[in-house]
Amino acid sequence: MYFLARQRSLRLLSLVMLTAVHSIEASQRTSEEQAATTRPPNFIIVFADDFGFDVECFGSPTTRTVNINRMAAEGMKMTQWNTAHSICSPSRAAILTGRYAIRSGIFGNETKPAPHTGDHRVVHPACYGHLPFSEVTIAEALKPANYTSMAIGKWHLGYAYENTTLLPIGHGFDYFYGTPVTHCEGPPNSPAVPVFENHEKIGRIGIDIVREDLVYRYSEQATKFITNNVNNPFFLYLAMDNTHSPVFSPANFTSRRGPYGAATEALDWVVGEVLSTLEKLSLAEDTLVIFTSDNGAWYVIPPTEAGVVGPFQGTYAPKTLGYVDTGKGSTWEGGFRVPAVAWWPGTIAAGSVCENFTSSLDLYVTFLSLAGASTPAGVALDGKDISDILDPKGKRGRLPQAQPQSAGNENYTFFYYRGPELMAARQGAIKAHFITHSGFGHEDPVSHDPPLLFDVEVDPQERQPLSATEFKAFITSITA
């Protein structure tokens, strides 16, 4: 009897101990899962230059973009994504500050000089203009949440006769590797664009740096930065020169689409290197990657050097140059509507599509929300928090941002500027053109009173104007 009782006691003790072990293991797994879920996500923006709709997942028949396609297949395609401005410098100022460039003075045109770009539409090497230091970039806003940040590639927000304090390091970024201006835009008295590593000039394109090698250099820097920050939350702003004219790519990239297609496929290769690095380091599920462009394709150059604007041709626009110039530089849809893909395995459902109106202005407040960081005090932001679109199940903790606009708000108004001029505005599906002008023509702008109206969801080509009489209430609302 004693022996049997002792056996029963031992079995009971073993069962209690086994239960305790399982309980500890379950608790550890729960803690690890919670830690993974609550870890601040990393953010990567791959910002293409003058990029059109030459992407397979957006309908291109001849350009191979296997990695961007993969992002769309495993993530979310944004079909109503707009850039904040239709030309380089203003667009870059807007995505990094969450504010229209008219607020920071990064605008200009041929006739009305602006405070920070002179008489140029972009920040030119021969002007003293720059992004004001009072502007708070994403990199600066994420610092209180312990993010490390790096800008790679084209800056285009200030150089002012080789004043290196105006480069990304002076605007909250911890590291910089790239050019202060476009790869073809040399400083005064020198055609060779400098390449910087942080504040140090390490060479000039065409002299001791091969332009085509920038693709490999930028990819290497991105991979290195991600690897060095495997245990830290980070923000990577990867602003590629591809596909700004004159287009370029390493010799091993070829395409049926010609030089532009080769430059696109080189850009796509860099995207693949970024995704592969994240996966090798087990960071994919902790990283939100956004691929998009600074503005629409450039119509005024040969098709071998430029992309296409997809279905957004602005058909109603006059042929001021002998053809419709409604891409880059204009406020027709072709200047603002650009491809966008969001990739975040485990959070964004594979193969999902966002048909909501979204824009590059939204990334600033959304990143801060997902990171649990506060928006800068006293700063008016123009974007919406689209966390609920990117993370609909709320897998990530977030800090609700006190923004007047929400992702589903049909009364949200988006403004279209060309330089300092407000040219158009959109609420819901309806877009109102107050003034129209080609992207780069020198004709006089045309004013419209009442405004020229289009339903850009039904008529993305802006081909058939709506009746101003039937939409009188809308005109009153949007001009109030």
C-alpha cells in the first residue's frame, strides 16, 4: 500500500511540475508575442524619381518589376495614391514634413520667385534656398521614440553653394549618403554633382564616381544601415535618382522598354535587395515598406527617357506643345497620381487593394501614430492618419493623432499647387480646377469660373467636365 501511495504521489508531483513548466513556457511565448507586437515598427520609404506607371502590377506590358510586383502580391496596392506636389523639391519637402510645400516656402515658378527656391521651381544648386530649419522632418519627430534614421540618394532640399549644414544631417537624420541635387544638376561652374557621406564629400559623379554605380552604392548603403540597426527601430528614406532623365542603369540591366525600362528594372532590383535584407535579418514583420514616386512621369522628353502616366492623361487639356503636357509639373491627374505599394508581412493582408484617396502627406502622421510618437506641438499637418488602412486589425499599438481629417472622411480636401498658385482641389471623387496650365509649357494659365469639374474616379482621364449647375452645392462647399 505504501509503495502504491508513493507512486501516486510521485505521479501527481510530476504532473504539477509539468503543468508549471508548460505554464512558464506559455507565459514566455505570450511575453515574446506581446514584445513582437508592441515593438515599434521600422519604416522605409523607397522614393522613385519622375516615375510613371511602368510597373507590371499597375499594367505595364514591357517593363519587368518582379520585386515591386512581389510587394503588391504580399502587401497592398494603393490605387488612389497622390503625391503632394508634381515636381521634385516641393514633393520631397511635403513627404518629409507632412505639410504642403507652400508652408515651408519650397516652391517657385518662372514668374513668381519664392522665398526658398528663387526663380526656380525646385531648389537649384545656384540658389540659397533650402528647407527651413524650423520644419520638423519625420526623422526629427521620431527621435523621441528612439529611432535611428538615414537618408540615401537625392536630397534636393538645399545645398546653397556647397553649404553642407543644409543636408539631411541638419534636418534630424543621423546618416546621409547621396547627392544634394539631381544627378544631372551640377553646382555653379562645375558640371559634376558631388556625392556626400554625412558631411564629407567623397567624390563627384563623372570624375571619380561612376554615375551608373549609384544604384549599387545606394543598395549597399541601405543594406548596411538596416543590418547595423537590427535591434533598433529605424527610419530609412531611400530617394533613388531612377528614373529622372537622363536615365541611367548599370550595363547588366536591359529592357524591351529601352533605357527607361532598364533604369526601372535597376530600381526594382534595389527594392528586392531591401526586402531580401529584411527577411534575412528576420525584420520583415517589423518593417513597413512604402514604394512610391515624387511625381508623375515627365511628358516633355522622349519616351525612351520617360515613363507613362497610365490612364491619367488629362485629355481635356489643350495641346499647347503639340501634345497634352499633363504629367510632371502639372496639376492634372498625371502629375499627381503615382503608383504606391505598401508591404508589411503579418500586418498588411497579402494581395489587398486600397481604393481610398491617400497621399504622401499621410505618411508623416501615420508613422508617428504607429511608432507611438507625438506630433510636433504647434505644427499644422496636412495629411491623414491612415494607420487603420495599413493595420486594419490594430495589431500594432498606436498613439491616436489629433488630426482634423481621417482616412474615410469624404469632406477631406486635398489641394493641388503649381508653385505658389492654388490650381485645384478635391473632395471625395470630385476635383475642381480653378486654374489649368501645362506641366512645362510657357503659355498663359487659364482661369475657370465656375471651376472645371471632373469625377476623377469615374473619369480619371479628366476627359468630360461635369455640369457646374448640377454641382453648385459642391462648388459652394469647396470654395467656402
